[in-house]
Amino acid sequence: MTAFGFFGLAVLLLAKGWRNGQTRLFALAAIIHALWAVSQIILGYPLVGWLALVLHTAHFVCWALFLASLLPSSAKGLPHVIRIATPVLILAKIGALFLLGLPPHLANLVGQSIYIIDLLAIVITLAAVVGVFQAASEYERWALKFICIPLGIVFTYELFVHAQIFAVSGPRSEYFTLRGLLNLVAVPLLLIAASRHKFWRDPFFVSRQTALYSLTLIGIGFYLMLVALSA
């Protein structure tokens, strides 16, 4: 259901305004999210597990790219960090997956690095959510809340799940069940946002305080990554 919902979201967006760059990024994020959801269902097939891990990182950074597109080019800091981090994180994830064939003691370290890459991708995406919502006016938040709130909840929960992986070497299966439900609930809210796309297609002003707040969140993410790497 989640995959169908995100595919439907992408179709709606492209039908409403495929010529708009933000709309295409929104649709791309929805498609990658849908493909990731599908990969979770068919993990038993050859190479699907590898692809699922790549899509897991990709769906975070695609949402971050879309959110960055809502910020003006004059906003220094956060959009540039996201645009630079996106290819770096994807390439790092693919490189780490190729190294899983190393001897066990090294493969375990590579496995931890995979979770660290995703942790950083989640933090950057959350920073983008916070930056967009903090920067919006009350009128703009009327439309943006249906993007920022569901994505904020979904990715905050992802951060919690990844914290559990480091703390107890993997969360219980119930955590992943709830993750699926949260992603499913996010779909109708994002569909509402898509129907109001004309209210969020124009970039808005970002204050220095908002940019600083978002970059601080990214800095915290780097700190968590270093702590995890040290552990």
C-alpha cells in the first residue's frame, strides 16, 4: 500500500506540473520512496537486498534535495551542504556495499559504516525539514505543513531506529512494522501537499537564524556519526 501510495503521489505531481523543477524533485523523491518500499517486500530475491540498501539512502537524500529546492539560491549553507552531501552519501553507500565481501572482522566495520552513512543522511534530511518549516511564513506553512510534518515524523522515527541499531545491535521487528505504518500514514498528507503545490513552488526567504539552526542540526549529526564510528 505504501509503494502504491508514493507511486500515485508521483503520478499526481507530474500530471499537475512536470515542467516545474521542484515538482520533478518531489516526484523523484516519491518514486524512490516507492521503490524502496517495494524492495522491503521482495528482499528474498537475488541482489534485491543490495539494491534495498542503496534505495534506503537514496530516498533520504532525494527528499533532502526536494526540500533544498524550496530554499532560495541566496540561502547560504544548508542547500549547498545538501547538494554536496547527496552524491557523496550515495557513492559512499555503494562503495561500502562492495566492501562487505572482506574478511569478517573488516566486514563488520563496513556494516557499521553503512548505518553511519544512513544516520548522516537522516540528519541532513531532518535539518532540511526544520529549515524549510522555520523559514516559512504562517501563510506558507498552511501548505508546507503537509510536507514537513509527515516527513519530520517519518525521519525522526528513522533516527530513533538507527539509534537502536547502535545501542542494542538491532531493534525489534515491531519497530519496522511501525515504520511501515508511519510511511503509509504520510502518503495522504503528502497528497494534500501535492494538491496545493502552487503555494510552495516559489522559493522563500531564509533568515540567518534558520540557516544557523539547520546547520547546527547537521553538526550534531556529524558528532553522532563520529561517536558511532569511535564505538
